Amino acid sequence: MTHYCPILATLGFILSEDRKHTLLVHRNKRKNDEHFGKYNGLGGKLLPGEDIVSGIRREILEEAGIHSVNINLRGTINWTNFGRNGEDWFGFIFRIDSFTGPPFKENKEGILSWQPIEHLSQLPMWPGDRYFLPLVFDDHPGAFHGYMPYKNGLPLSWSYERL
């Protein structure tokens, strides 16, 4: 029997006060970044001794300089074979509905900018993000739980359930 040991990660999408924009990072600082050139939410790997809420709070503070106030778990995604070397990732996807403090203009990974939610599909991003982003910003009260296997940097399929 094979043991499944994915990298645990958080991914957060911060809403503007008018709920029409989200703060994204344009990953354009490090040429060897596997996300180079793509727009992405904020987040990262869970650290030992952290729960997922502590992890997303820390990542948002480190990457955007703001304190998350109203955090909503919108879903989870099991990305198999996603990493550069075929690593499996399990992500906890959050929407941050309110925060305090002014966000950074940039961080070590790239430029931060407010992007219109209705135009996110036009930005360069991971192809699979287009499948789950509508679920992050919809008004459904339940979280989604998805599976998205990758191969050669592209999603093979997408399925999810809501409880």
C-alpha cells in the first residue's frame, strides 16, 4: 500500500472592500520560480506546529503585510503530480473578506495588485485555477472539496463536491 504524503499548503484570496477585486501577486521576481509570470493568490506551505488558520494568517501577513480579520475556508484541493518534480499538494483555499492595514505594493515574489474578479480568467495563471476560482467568490455557504490531477504542468481533470 502506498502512503500519500502531500505538501500541505494554504492559498488565500483577499477581497476588496467593495467585493469586486482580489489582491493577487504577479510572480515576476525570481526567474527560477515555478510560478514565474503567473498571477496567484497568497499563501504557502504549512509549517510544523501550525493549524491551517494560523498558516494562512501568517502567509498573508508575510506576503501582503496585512492582518486577516474575516477568513472563510472556501474549499480544499488535492493536486496530484503538481510540483516541479511531481510532488503532490493538498491546498486549503481561503477567501479573506476583511483585513486591517494597507497591503504591500510588492513582496519577494512579485508585484501585488487588485484585480477585478470578473476578469480573472484573462490573466496568466495556472490553467487549473480557472476551474475553482468561481467557487472561491460565489455565495454558496458550503466549502468545495476538489481533486485536480496534473501532468506536465496541465490539469488532466477537475471534480469536486460540496457538503
